[in-house]
Amino acid sequence: MITLSDEVRDALADGAPVVALESTIISHGLPRPDNLRVAREIEQAVRDAGAVPATVALVAGRVRIGLDDDALATVAGDDSVLKVSVRDLAVVAARGGHGATTVASTAHLAARAGIAVFATGGLGGVHRGASTTFDESADLVTLSRVPTTVVCAGVKSILDIAATLERMETLGIGLVGYRTDRFPGFYLTDSGHPVEHRVDDPAEVAAVMRARAALGTDRAGLVVANPLPEDEQLDPVLHDRVLAAALAGADAEGVHGKETTPYLLARFHQDTQGRSLAVNTRIILRNARLAAQIALAHAVAG
């Protein structure tokens, strides 16, 4: 039930660098029609850095790893596309449906395909108020079970970042900051929390990946936290004001579970007059480029 594109299959067979890309950002994270344009730009950023892009999605019940233009357009524009985490994969596949993969399901499928590096915007994590709601993203549990290296801008600033970092440590998920000693908060360069280990070039990340495999610590994933430069982040004052209003709106409207993140991101887009979309786009393009550089360094080192 998993189909690799010819390009992805050939690259993996040749030991060439491949970067997995999630599709939820296309279907649920970005507004139309910008989402299709940005999806193509993300894939091109990977190519320009010397790797093969492997966008992952379910199309008509089949997992596709590496999408042609028609499949990409379906994910971007079809109203029936569901947000699919690991637990949803089999149900949507068996019913012949369309599904956009989350960080969790993309990491799971990338690992099954033998793709070592994955680029996304920001991870899911522990939601605010999780001590009573138990609302925690499946991203963390999945990353505790797969060896995938994930390049991201930290975790989304709408989450309880301190609790998320604690859970990552408990679950054995590796964490390095890319050219930073501070953990990024997606829209924000600095979430207010430190990163214990720092790396300064893609080859160093590749060396960490090899060491993890040699030591048997790659049963869980490695998160490479890649912050935006300060002059490219969302204005922190605007961010905090919009976040407070969005959280209040979600509570008033009874939004919870996996619908929370799309709701809050949509509110950010609306209330910042599109500025958050520009930041979000910069985040994923930067992460795609870095992931490709890491995949290339890892492939060269063998």
C-alpha cells in the first residue's frame, strides 16, 4: 500500500540524499491558493540544495512517497483530504481516501521507506492545559520510536514548550540546536528555553547521526532545531497578543485535539494580516534547505 516515485526509489537505491516532506502543511497549514505554490517552492528548495524531495501523502487510498504534480494539486485543493496521523493511516487507506500526513505519520512512513532526513515547519508537542486535557501530539510518541532526523523551527509557539521539552527528554528524543544555544519557538527565534547541544554545520549533524547508529541510540528520532534569524521572526509583541486572542477563541468555540493547531494557525494568519504566513513560509523553506544539506552530508559520508 506504499508507492515510491521512480525518482525517490532510484535515489534510495543509489544512496543519494532524499528528504521527506509532510503534506499537512499543504492541506491544513497554509491557505489556498498559496499552499500549492509554497509546496512547489519547498520541493525546489530541496532540489536546489542537492537532494531529492519526497513529499508524503495518501492519494486514493495509497501512500505516495514522492508526489507528481497532479497528486500535489489534489492534496492542496481537494476538500476531502483528511489530516492523517499514524493511527489514521490504515483506516483512510482501507477506505480509499485522500490524506495529508502529519509530522508523526510522515516520520513513520519515511522510516519505513528508509529515508533518514525529514523537514517540517514546527513539531507538535504538549498542549497548554494538558495536565487536565491530556492533549499531547502524537509527534512526540512517534519520534520516540523511529530513527528519523527532523529539521524544524522547534515546536509551535502555541504549545507548552517547557512541558514539550521535558517529554522529549523522557522519551529519549535527541535534540541539537543548529547554530544556536536557544530552543526556537516556531514564529519566534527564541522560545525562552536553552538547548544543551549545539551543531554548526550539516556535516556535524551527519556525524551525530552516524554516532547514534553506532551506539544504538537511534531507536528514537533526532530533532535539529533551526531558528529563524531575529530579523525574520514574527514581531514578539504582535505574536503574544494574537496568541492570547487565539487561545481564548479556541476555548470559547470548543476547539480541541488535532483541530487545535489548524485553528490557531488560521487565527494567526487572519489576525496578523498574512504576516504569519510569510514567516511560516520562510521557516519551511529554510528547514527544507538545511535538511537537504544534512541528507547530502550523510550520503557523502556513507
